[in-house]
Amino acid sequence: MSNPSEEIDEVSVIIDGQEVHVKAGEILIDACESAGVDIPRFCYHKRMSQVGMCRMCIVEVDTGRGSSLQPSCMMNVSEGMVVDTQSELTKKVQDGVLEFLLLNHPLDCPVCDKGGECPLQDQTMAYGPGETRFVEEKRHFEKPIPINENVFLDRERCILCDRCTRFADEVVGDPLIQFIDRGNSTQVNTFPEDPFASYFSGNIVQICPVGALTAKSYRFKARPWDLEEIESTYPNPLGDRIVVQSSRDQVLRLQGLDSEAVNWGWLSDKDRFSFEAFQSEYRLDSPLVRGGGLNKAEKGGAGLVASSWAGALSIVTDSLKDVNPDRVAFLGGARLTNESQYAWTKLAKGVLGTDHVSADLGDELPAHVLLGLPRATISELCQPNNTIVLLTSDLKEEYGTLFIRLRHAAKAQGVNIVELSPTRTGLSNVAAVSLHPLPGEIGNVAEALVTGDIPREVGGITGEEIANAHEYLQNSNVFVVVNRSSIGQSTTPIIDAITSFQKLDNCRFLPLVRRGNTMGALDMGMSPGLLPGRNTLSSGSAVFSDIWPNLPAKEGADTKQILQNAADGKIDTLFLIGADPISDFPDRSLAKSAIQNAGTVVSVDLFVTPSVYESDVVLPAASFLEVNGSHTNVEGRITPIRQKVTAPGTSRPDWMIASEIAYLLGHNLNIDTPEDVWNEMTSRSAVHGNLGYPHFDNDQNGHLITATGRIPFLPSQERLESRPVDSYAMRLIIGKRMFDHGTITQMSASLRSLAEASQLRINQYDFERLGIDEGTKVQVTSGDRDISVTVKIDDRVPRSCALIYANLDGADPRELLNEGSHSIDIRIDPTVRA
Amino acid sequence: MTIPLITTSRWGIEDGHTLEGYLRTGGYQGLHRALEMSPEEVHEEVKQASLLGRGGAGFPAGIKWGFLPPDVWPRYLVVNGDESEPGTYKDRLLIERDPHQLIEGCVITCYALGLSQCFLYVRGEMAHGQERVAQALNEAYIKGYVGKNILGTEFSVDVILHWGAGAYIVGEETALIESLEGNRGMPRLKPPYFPASIGLYGKPTIVNNVETLSNIPWIVEHGGEAFAKIGAEQSTGTRIFAVSGHVKTPGVFEVEFGTTTFRDLIMGEQYAGGIRDGNSLKAFIPGGASAPWFYEEHLDIPLEKSVVDNAGSMLGSGAIVVMDDTTDIVKACHNVVRFFSRESCGKCTPCREGTNWLEKILDRILNGYGRLEDIDLLLDVCDNISPGISWPPKQTTICPLGPSAVSPIASALERYRSEFEAYISLSVDATPVVLTGGAHE
Amino acid sequence: MSRLNEENLRIARQIISAYPKKKSALIPLLHLAQEQNGLVTNEAMTHIAELVDVTPAEVLGTCSFYEMFKRHPVGEYQINICHGISCHLLGAEDVLEHAESSLGVKEGEITQDGKFSFEGVECIAACTEAPCLQVNYRYINKVNADEFDQLIDDLRNETKTEIPKHGTLANTRQKIPANKAAGPAQVEESSRPIWLKRNKEE
Ligand SMILES: Cc1cc2nc3c(=O)[nH]c(=O)nc-3n(C[C@H](O)[C@H](O)[C@H](O)COP(=O)(O)O)c2cc1C
Ligand code: SF4
Ligand code: FES
């Protein structure tokens, strides 16, 4: 240590006789791995705390005081350490542990789902003693028991490594599985009649080192050696990295891929088990047209019937012949790959010449918020001592792996979370501050928090609470995560809040989106006024004019206006690109009337959604498991989507459909592969630079698009007045659950039943005030609109607020929305029982 | 011998457990004295006394107290009253017969170290002990010996009586802390080696045994130097031993460290009175079930930590279990192994599986299904739990419980292998094999 | 009624308040539940989970680790016969055998009248009094067959009243008078104790 100011971040250690340089303080088992020396382990998992209990990773270590046996998962490397992973003693001890583990482990590898990919089996083959010396009776438990709808537990196979239990408690905060009993009788189990109701239960199947935990969707389906796999991306807002595994052109399993930047190997159950939807019998596998039938397509007939591509496309192109560009509109596109998004934008804006193109379905933050704020990555958020402000809904419901990362940051990385969510959330108990401003008031609360001009009370938050939270904002590293927390609240108060936070020095943001590739859609120009690569229509036309012949002259309408125009009979052709406005747009009746009154409605989709059902032409598209391309997550991170199986029937990639329509109209998009798109797009993009197509292919962290500022954030000029809730009313929160009536959930056998029925949730205090019984139906009114719904007590909901989750069976809270309001007050009538 | 009784002086006094009886016999003088001194002076006295921990490991209390990191607060005191090591019987008597002495020791310790809450963890099965401590605490609170503003000073500390619920492993100090936090009593990983740095609720914590703390009032009242004069140089003071098994007058005795020998204790008239029925000594366990066994030739070893350690065993928890020549060594061995197998917490594979396997093999041998290869198997399993089967044991486990099961087997086989062979030679069937496993679906 | 009753709920709240963290009260509360019902029921565990803010599974995890908590009925008098090494050397197995024949049930079973159950347990810290046993955690030292039978008779005829029914842990509870309590040392409270400040330790 000649120079104490010089930071020593590497040490040299001797591993099996080789001197290697490793990161100081690294865990020995990891250090060995990076040096190419594999040490067997069962309990160690690098994304969880160390418990050092299986004792499999014991090696001989000498730190200068003579050699001793040490679990390598518990040791940190230090300078000069000598490690022997191959010594006779090491071998003897490891063999011993392996033999101990096998004593009570059934020898049912041939029928075990894990057989072929089981570390215990592998270790035994590699090192284990050939025959058993254990002639006694093995431990017995009832064979596989379900611990929830999707996961089975076989306690006889369990080697008590504490991975699943640790995951449940430590990683996701659902300690519903536990070690029970003691010593040699220890077992993992749930409390009687209290299943492992976790949104993340599939992860325990993935990390179980033996076949003790199995997923219903995979049990007995395949042997590991029959599986082929490919690394890809789940097209959700976070772009969780996945491994897609298939056999005989059937996807059998999705596993989380450990990307340092994003999901650390974890997945939510919604994503993990959703692959079933894409191969369900309900998948569209040929074009549909309204009326005449195969090859005799004609508009105006009653139901949708199967057609040919030629037939279906001729209806589409007919409707586009000589059409006024102002009477063509495109909605959706946020579930597509970047490449398909580009192709559709090119068709719309470059060929048809319309700018009525919007990927937003009325529930996203405005494009200037998503693109205009200084953005931060998840990993930047999670640096020690940061303050993270959550202007969001419950991340556990909607952004599973971000929830996991932030929970870890708060618990283990010394990050302070200041939560400003409408209700208590899955992160409340790890947050430094958890406040729940009244919907509509978040802007005023944020202003007080930032300025420290502290009122007695604002938006349901006391001055004292604000003062406490204000302290955390004095940090030089404040990050704000923001989303459209409730469609019951307009975006105005959110923009007010962001405007306030922008007053803080260096404050950076992570705006979240609802639909998987909304970020990509914006970057590919699927928004009025935008062209690909964050070029605007006004400034970017010159960039594209040589290859996009018919660029629109003026900025197009936004989603609401498009729907309004359609409803008013001003749209001749309406494209729904994987969009279902009837289910998703806040004003359901407007969406319905738009689709009914538009000329020709062309849906490009995977399933017959309510909006598809009302369309005139339906073109079946390929899913993300069936195409190549790329995805852009909320950070602006681009990662590859790779085809693993073939699309059903005649369905085809979205980009190909766009290309074909253009061709039939006499234009060549010059797109024959996704790579063509990529090359064209990057040659014109202001932000994608010279990022080559295969560039990010082999990096699990993908490639980050960092440039911001080209599309400026538009701060609010005038702040919304505070509007307290009167004592007879309650303020409405419309939430989103992980499992709802969304198409993918409903089409996946494993997930379908997990969606609950619609309920109005209020806290105990308000419940008693109303004097009603839990489970009874009440009449809920807002102005002249009303719904009837059952009431449930939920103490996560603050006083004077009522929470209803959207898109569940039963009452639809969208019925209560009132055009133009920034927040919605409802009345609950306990006497009128509908 | 005119050494004073330090910890057991009130055992013969009818009302020694009451506040009145305690005060009458000089109780709480140590606390008064302590409050006249500065906290560090009190700590200094304990260091001077060289008081060794009485819970088993024999680590010097004064030094352990010094491991508290400066300026991390709050700090806690946890009293280990979980006494469950087979053969050990002293903490319960200290708890039942002189609870105030223990409480006084706790309060003084908190004063000396700035510990702001004390948890007195008493083994769950000791209902009477719990009652006595509760009673004593209630009296002490009323009279201001515990709680807020102790004896009118600014010094305040609560002593909370906490109940165990039956698990030997909870005696291990980090498991004790887990248990006190409401968790399964599974030992924590080392390092840190002492909870003094990270203990209860992640805060600095001193864990001491009941007997250790019962010495504190005397030390503070009479001075560390006076204490250090008693006993041997490195094993100061007195120590309570329970002598049980095949002796004429089993009992619990406070004796001076170092000067007394095993022979004195086991054979002496004023102590255990010799082997019962005129039988002869076969073996004895010198310090609780985990300790390797001693024999005839070890009788003259003095009761002194370092000497016993050097002879290949330990004084441990002051539990001497005597076996005469009628003892069935295989059964005795099985008994001790069964204990560790039943009490394994289940965390470490070698302990959870290994101790249980050892028990099953011994079971089989006793039931007439032994095989000749079982003896080597026993030794090899031992070797896999504690490589080299040496003393002190090498561990493949987090805590020493698993390796403790190795001592009785190694001891019994070393000297009485023929008794195992005898069982095996009488075996009715050499292959009782119950090979199960395979699919049950 | 196997959730905690009102009186016990009050005691439970008091117990919880003595600890810096609620979960620390888990074992004492399980004892309380067992005292009320003679065993620990699922309902009681659920109730305790609510009181200390953990999941029922966590309560079960802790509860099932400790031998004293019975999740299945035991006799009104649960007899724990020590078979630790010292008692073993002095005939514990004989006592166990005798108990079986005298009570007419096997280890772990309950007599027909619901009064008795017994089991062999590890060392109960009365080694010099071997062979010994506990009835509902009250010691009976140096027992032989006759004394065992006498004990059973006395319990059956309810003449041995000092032994309470199963579950009762201690007849005396710690009571901290409100004005004498120093209060729990909260984990977040990180200041140096006042008496050290005054006495300038270090
Ligand atoms: C398996 C095991 C069981 C133990 N049981 C006890 C016990 O019952 N009582 C006790 O005081 N110490 C016991 N100890 C020792 C404690 O871990 C710890 O060393 C002791 O409480 C420290 O107190 P002392 O320094 O005052 O001796 C046990 C240790 C182990 C490894
Ligand atoms: S050695 Fe045994 S008792 Fe000790 S921690 Fe490991 S499993 Fe638990
Ligand atoms: S991997 Fe190190 S002990 Fe399990």
C-alpha cells in the first residue's frame, strides 16, 4: 500500500496454482468462475444473499494462516489468498456433501422433469461415489403438492437449499413459503390453505437446483435434451431478457436471462407463462373478412369469415385507392418490433401520406414526457444513497422486474424511496417515505416537496409528512420514476409534478409506458408529428424525403381526435395495428362508435379482441416468438427479439404485411428483412447513430439510446388548482392488476383463472363510515353515470379514495370517467343496492 | 480449602431467591459499588478478574466486552439461559435459587458497557425458573434495581424475561439471537465471529451465559484482583460442575478452578462420592455431550481449561457424566449421537443428513442388523462431517453441533471397538436393506 | 375460540410493546396461545401473524422449529420423560417402557380419557436427579415405577394441584410498572446512553 489514495480494486490470488487478478472483495466462488474454475454449489445464487448452508462449495483456502476448509460462497477474496479447489481434502469434503444430499433424495431421475439439467444429477455423475452406502429408509413426504395454481412442490426431492424461500422473502417480499419443522424433518411448505400467491412464483421453479419445484405448464412436456433455445427479449416495457425454449416447433418454456442491466434473471408469472397464449387454439391463423368467405370477400356481410391474403388485402387496397390521406388513420403498433413499427410508419407517413398515426391508446404519458426528459437507466437509479421518487402506480402489479430491482435497491443498496403513489404498494414497506396524494393533487404535493414551502396540508398530505419527505430531496442524486398511475387522473397534474421536480439540480427521470414497445413506437415515428429516429415532421422531412415520397404536409390528430374523426364518419380506412381501443381506450363508447363509423377497419392482430371482432378485415400477425427484430425498453435500451418457432397458419410478421400493402399500392418499401429496416433507419436516425444491426446481439444488456432533448419536454405553464374532495364523495383511482382481462392473460391456460372479479376497494375507516357489509353491491355514481359493484375492504387505499382495477370481470370503472376532468369524484350509495 | 462460594452462596438459603433474602445476604452491593464507579472502571474490574465464559467456549468475558465497536448504538445484552447440553445442570439452579444475583449481574453489565436493553432468554422448559425470575424482576422493578433511573441515577435499563420453546441449538449464541428475533433458531454465518459487532437486530450485542453473569456482582463488589486470586492463573475463580451418572452422590458443586481434579470431584466424599455399587470407572464425559470422553488415566487432570484442552477434551459446560463398567458403550454412544441428530437445526447438509445417518447406522447395529462394514462407514461419515476426526474438530458446518456428534463415536470406537463388533457378530441378518427411493407417482 | 381471547390479546399487546421489533414477541405469543388452547391452532397462528405483522407461514416456520409448541392435541398432562445421557445411564428406558404399559398408550398417543400423553425427550437439566421427568414442565426427580404410578393416580384424582394443565408455562409473569419502564431500545435510536455521556466512557 505505497499510495493510500490510489484505490486498490484488484487483488491477485492463486487459484489451483494459477495466479489470477480479480476484483477486490469479490466472492470467491464468483472469482473462481470468472477465472474459469467452476465450483459446485446449490444454495449460492448471485442475485440473493448468501446463506452458506448446502456446504457444497467448500474448498481449501489459505489466507496466510494455514489452509482451512471454507465455503467459497461465503468468502471474499483477499490479496495473496491461495485456493485449492482440486485438493484431495476438497474433493473428499465435496464428495461427502454430495453423498449426504443424495441420502434422502429419490433416485427418480428418469421421470423427473429436471433430469438432464439437474446440478445434483450432474455433480453425482461427475464426482459422486458410484454406489449408495445408504441402506436405510429415505425420508418420505406426500408426492407433488400444488403450492399455487402453477407450481408443484415435491418435498422428497428438495435439498433444502433455501433458494425458493429466500426468493419469496427477500427478492419479492412474499414470505408465503417457509422452512417448516426442524433438522432432518425440515420441509418447505406453505401455511395450510394459504397458497404461495405470488406474482413471481415461476422464478422459484427456475432457480430450484433440483426437480422439487415444477411448473404446471412444463411438467412432463419435454426432456431438457430435446429442447432448443434462443436468447431473446420479452416485449414488455422493461424489455426483460429471456431464453425461449422449444421442442418440435412448440415453445415449452420461457426462462429469465440474467442481464445485469435489466431483469437479473427474474420474470413475472404473467410474462413467464404467457407463451401459452401464442400457441393457443384462439390464435388467428388466416385472414378474416366480413361477409362472403374464402376468395369471395365482400364488405357488408354479417360475420367474420376466413379468407385468403389476396382476398383480404384487396379489400384493404381498394379502400386506399385514391383516398384522401386525411381520411386514413393508424392506431396502435406498441406491441410490434422496432422494425415492424418502422415499416408501418413508412407505409402510413411515407406512402399514404397521413400523419394520423398514434401508438398511444389514450393511457400513456404524452410523447414529450416520454422523450423529452433527461432519462436514467435502472442501474443508475439503484446506486447507493440515491433518492428515488415514485410517481407511479403499484410497480409490483405492472412492472414486475423493476419492482424487484427497486426493492433490492432499497433493502440492500441503501437507496431511499420516496413513494407518492395513489395507494400503498408492494414497495411501501421498504420505502423511506410512503405518501398517497389524492388523485389530481400530485402536482401541488410535488411543488411543496421540492420547494420546501410547506403548507399545513396539501392533497391529503400533512405538512409534517411533506417536510420529512423534503429532506430526502436534498440529495444531489434524485431520480423520478413516473407513469400514468391511474386513468382516473389526467396527465396535467403529472406534468405539473414533473415541472416541479425539474427545479431540482440534476434530477433525472424514468418515465414508464403501459404497452411493451411504446418507446420503440415513438422512436419509429408512430406518433403525430414524429418521424423515425426522433426527427420531427417539420424538421425531419428533409431527412426522409428522398425515400419517403409522400410525406404528410401537416401534423396529424392524436388518438382521441382520430377516434372522434372516425366516429364522425371522417375516416375511410382505419388501421388497428395490434390495438384494441374498445378494451383499452378510456372512453369505451367513443372507441366503439369510431370503429362502427369508420369506412374500412383493418385489424392486424393475433387474436379476435373486442375491436378485432368489429373490424372489416383482419390480418393475422406473427408474435414475438415468431419474428426477428428488436425492442426498445423504457430506458431506451435496444435488445434483440429472435424467432424461435414458426407462426401459425399463414400469419406473418407485421413488417411484411406493411410492405405488401405498399407493394399492392405500387410502392416498394425496400424492406425484405428486418435488417433492411435497421440499415435504413439508422442511416437517417438522429439518435441511433451508426448502431449496426448485429451490434447488440451478443450483449445481454443490449444497446442504450441515450440522446434526449431533441423532442423537448413541455413544462406546464399554469398549475392546476387544488380541489379537495368533499366529505360525501370519494376520489376515484383506477388501477391495473397483473392479471386482468387482457388478451394474453386470458389466452394463457395457466393465467386465465388468476384474474379476479371487479370490486370497489376502500379502507376500513371509510367502510365503517358507510355502514355497509363487505361483499354487498353498491351503486357508485359520478355525475350522471353509474355502475354497481361489490365492496371490499383494502387498507392500502387511503381515506377518501376508492380503488377499482380496470379490465376485470364485472363493473367497468371507465364508465365513471368524465371527459375533461383532471380527477373523478364518486359517491357511494349504500342504500341503493343494485 | 477456604475459598468463598461465589455463585452458589445462597443455594442453601430458604428465601435466597426473594429480594428480602437477597438483600439480607449482601445482595445488590455490587450494583451500588458499580454506580459509584465509572462504566469503564467496572469493565476494567471484569478484565482484571480474567473471568472465563461459562457457557462452553470459555472465552474471557472482559475481552469479549471489548469487541463492542465504539459509537454504534443501541447495544444489547442477551443472557444465555438456554442450558440444554446433556449433563449440564447449573444455570437452572442459578436461575431458580438466586435470580437476583443474575439480574444484578445483568444490570451491572449494562451499566459498564452502555447496553440499553437486556433480554434474559430462559429455556422454555424451565417453568419454575421463569416464575422465579419473573418474581424477582417484579420485585426489583418496584424497588428500583431495574428499569428507569436505577437507584435514583440517570442509568436506565429494562431487563426483559424471554421464554425459549425447546431447541438445544438455540443455545448457540447466534441461533439464540435469531430465536429472540422471532425466527427459527438457526445459527448465523460467521464471520462476524462475535455478535459483539453485529448481533440482535443487526446491532452490537453481548451474549453471556447465566453463570458468567452471576459472577459479576461478586467481582465488582470484591474487585477483579480478589477474583483472579482464586483458581488457576488462566482459569480464575470457581466453577459449578454437575456430576451425574453412575456415582454414589450425584450433585452440583461449586469448586475452585485448577486446584480441584476430576478425581476429587468424582471420587471425593464431599462431592460425588465415588462410583456406585463398588463398580469401576469405564469412562466419563468431562464437559457435556460434545466433549470427547476421558478415562481412568485422566482422573488426575485438574479442572483447568488449558490443561483439559491439551489433554484432548474440554471442560465445556461443566457437565461431568460418569459411566461405570456396566455401561453398554454402544448404547451410550447411540444415545449421545441421537441427541445431536434430533437437535440439528437442519441448516448445514453434513449435520442435517450426517448426524441422522450416524444415528440410523447405530440404531441398526443395536437392533441386530449391523454389518461389519458399518464400523468403517461410521468413521467415514464422521470424517465427512468433521474431516480428520480431530480435536478440536474441523468443521464442514456453520456451528459445532454437527461435528459434536463425532466425538462420542470416535471416543467409543477408539477404546471399545470390540463392543460394536460384538453386536455385529450377533446380527440376525446382515442385509436388512430397505432400499427405497424411486418414483412413487 | 382459538384466536386469542380478549384478556390474552391485552397481554399479547403488552408483550409486544416490550420489544424493539414486534416479531421478537412471536415465541412468547405462541406460548400464550398454547396456554389458552392447550395447543397452537392455525387460527391462533394467523392471529399472531396479524399482531406481529408477518405472514402465517412465517409464524408456522418459527412455531414448528420448537419442540414445546404442539400443533396436535396432547394430554391434559404431557409427560416428558428424559432420556438424555445421564438419565439413560440410570434407567430412562425402563421408565419409558413402564409409562407405556402403565398408561396403556404408546409414545405420542393420548390416553382415552384425554388426560395423559408421554414422550421421551432430550436432557431437561436435572441430570443429577436421574431418572427424571416433567409433567407440563414441572419436574419430578428420581422416579421409579411405583412413584410413576402414584404420580399418575394423583394427577388423575386431581390431588396434585400444583401442576397446571398443559400449556401453562409460568404462573408468574413479568410485569413492568408503567412508571418504572425504561422502554425498549429502538433500533433506529442511535444515540449514546445518557449515563455513558455523563461518565465520559472512552
Ligand atoms: C451447539 C451449541 C450449544 C450451546 N448451548 C449453550 C447453552 O445452552 N448455554 C450457554 O450458555 N451457551 C451455550 N453455547 C455457547 C454459546 O454459543 C456462547 O458461547 C455462550 O453463550 C457465550 O457465553 P459465555 O461467554 O458467557 O460463555 C452453545 C454453543 C453451541 C455451539
Ligand atoms: S452444524 Fe447443524 S446445528 Fe449447526 S448450524 Fe449447521 S445444521 Fe444447524
Ligand atoms: S453454495 Fe456455498 S454453501 Fe451452498
